[in-house]
Amino acid sequence: MTSPATPLISVTGLARHFAVRRDLLGRPIAVVRAVDGVDFTVRKGETLGIVGESGCGKSTTARLMLKLIEPDAGEIVFDGAEVGGRDLPLKEFRRQAQIVFQDSYASLNPRLTIEASIAFGPQVHGLPARQAVERARALLARVGLEPARFAGRYPHELSGGQRQRVNIARALAFEPRLLVLDEAVSALDKSIEAQVLNLLVDLKEEFGLTYVFISHDLNVVRFMSDRVMVMYLGKVAEIGPADAVFATPRHPYAGALLRSMPSMDPDNRTEEAPISGDPPSPINPPPGCRFHTRCSLAEPVCAQRAPVLGGGDHGVACLMHEAGSGHSRAVGAAA
């Protein structure tokens, strides 16, 4: 029997830099360090939430993990086999790992009916047309869209919530093991968002899925996730059990991010901004800890040394949690 802590997918040293300026010979002279050395695992049967400010590298990490974008560096291992290697060709990995994007309309071919959109992928992977159509209709019913009413419709004839249900059904048509949800509910009305979130919870249990859930809505991430990974400027700042990260964040950025969550309690409201200033440019990130330019606890050493992600199950990349780092608040530092 597989342990629930067994990784389904492991990412090591993942990096991707995008050239924004080139010289006359086409060589890059300025690059955006969108993802810059990211390590994490996603355990079988869990939901890993990924959060961070816009531009921190959440969505790029997801696309690199699925090899929708080719990484500049890094290793991706899916259930013990290297993705794209001899034991796990990319086409087979595509069947086992699917993604649902934020834009429900752009994700669908406007010239295909809903039924055809869902059935197309399985047919490409060898499923006979009749069986693919039967699977498409069954999945439409499972996501709450009556096949008799919706199978022959086109994307423009559906609401945003209905289209996103179609995208979920289309992803499930491959019978995947991993489903990446990249801001999949952020464009929906709150009432529809709640329905889709509950549907995702039910589908995860029913089909034995593993989720990577990306969102800027921290309340939604808290509801969905077993573990949470906090990213900042292309790096992992903190990763750990959702309850622990939300209750006792260890990284100053994670703490500031969580303090920005809206609250209906008047006693918890503050007019003070949790984080001051804008994130540095990913073209020229600051040396050392990338958060030190905005961190109220930063010391000179933070601009000199880059922290290493450590701390076991609740990992953090901060010099305050590295023994002997030179930070006055570090573990073992003299009082």
C-alpha cells in the first residue's frame, strides 16, 4: 500500500529565465528570472496550494512542472520516473497530468461543441471515438451539466461557470492522476466559485486525484489545501502544512501576506499596509534574500547571503531560521 506521504511529483532546481533584450547577435543581455531554482514535492492524494503576489512565478512554475514551457534547468520526476525520459515519455505524462486555466473561454476551441472538446483528447490518445463520446457525456453529467442540454452547445453559449465545468470535465477525460488548477475559480462569481470548489473537493475523493491549486485568494487556498507553498520573486519562501503556515508563518513575507487577508471582524482590521513598497524587478533581483528590501526584520547579512530552504516538513528560506547565519535573531544566536 502506498504511503500518503509518497511524492507523486518531485521538482528539483526548476528554473526558467525569459530574455527581454538581446544584442545584435541575438544573445540575451537582460532576462526575467521568472523561476529561479525551485524545489518541492507534491504528495499522492494531497492538495498543494501555491500563493504569492502577482509575478512571483506561481503560474510559470505550474507550466514548467507540466512541461508546457521547457525549463532552462531542473529535474521533474513523476511517480519515480523522469518526465520526458525513456520510462515516461512526454505524451504519457500529458495523459496523467492535466491543467485547468483561469480563462475558461480561451481554453476551449470555439469551433468545437462541448462534447467534441471533451472527447477530442482521449481520441488523440487512442480511445475509440464512440467510447470517447460516451466518456464525455458521462463527465458532463458528473460536473453538473445535463448532456442532453449541453453536449451540442458551443463555448459562447455557456456562462463562465458552465465553461469552467466543461474544462474540468475535459481534464478528467484523460483519467489523470494530477490536476493543476491555475486560478481556476478566480474569474467566477462568489456563489458559483463555492459550487465549483465543492465540486473539486468531491471529484478529488471520487477519482483519487492529486491537486496543485494556485490562487491569489488566501481564504480559498486555506479551504482547499493540505499543504501551502509561498513564493516570492521566483523562489520558495515557505512550504508546510496549511494549518501551520496559516497559524504560525515562519517567513516574514508569508506572515505579511497572511495579514493582508480581508477580515469581516472590525477588531482585526488595520489601515497599515502589511508590506511596504513594490517587489523588486525580476530582471535585476536584489542580492542575498530577495525579500530583504521590504522586510522590517532585515539585517545587513540578509543582503549578503541567500537563505537556503530548510526546516523539514515546515520549510522556510530565511536566515532567521538558519543556525549560525549571522542574523541576530537566528537560531542559536547570542541574546
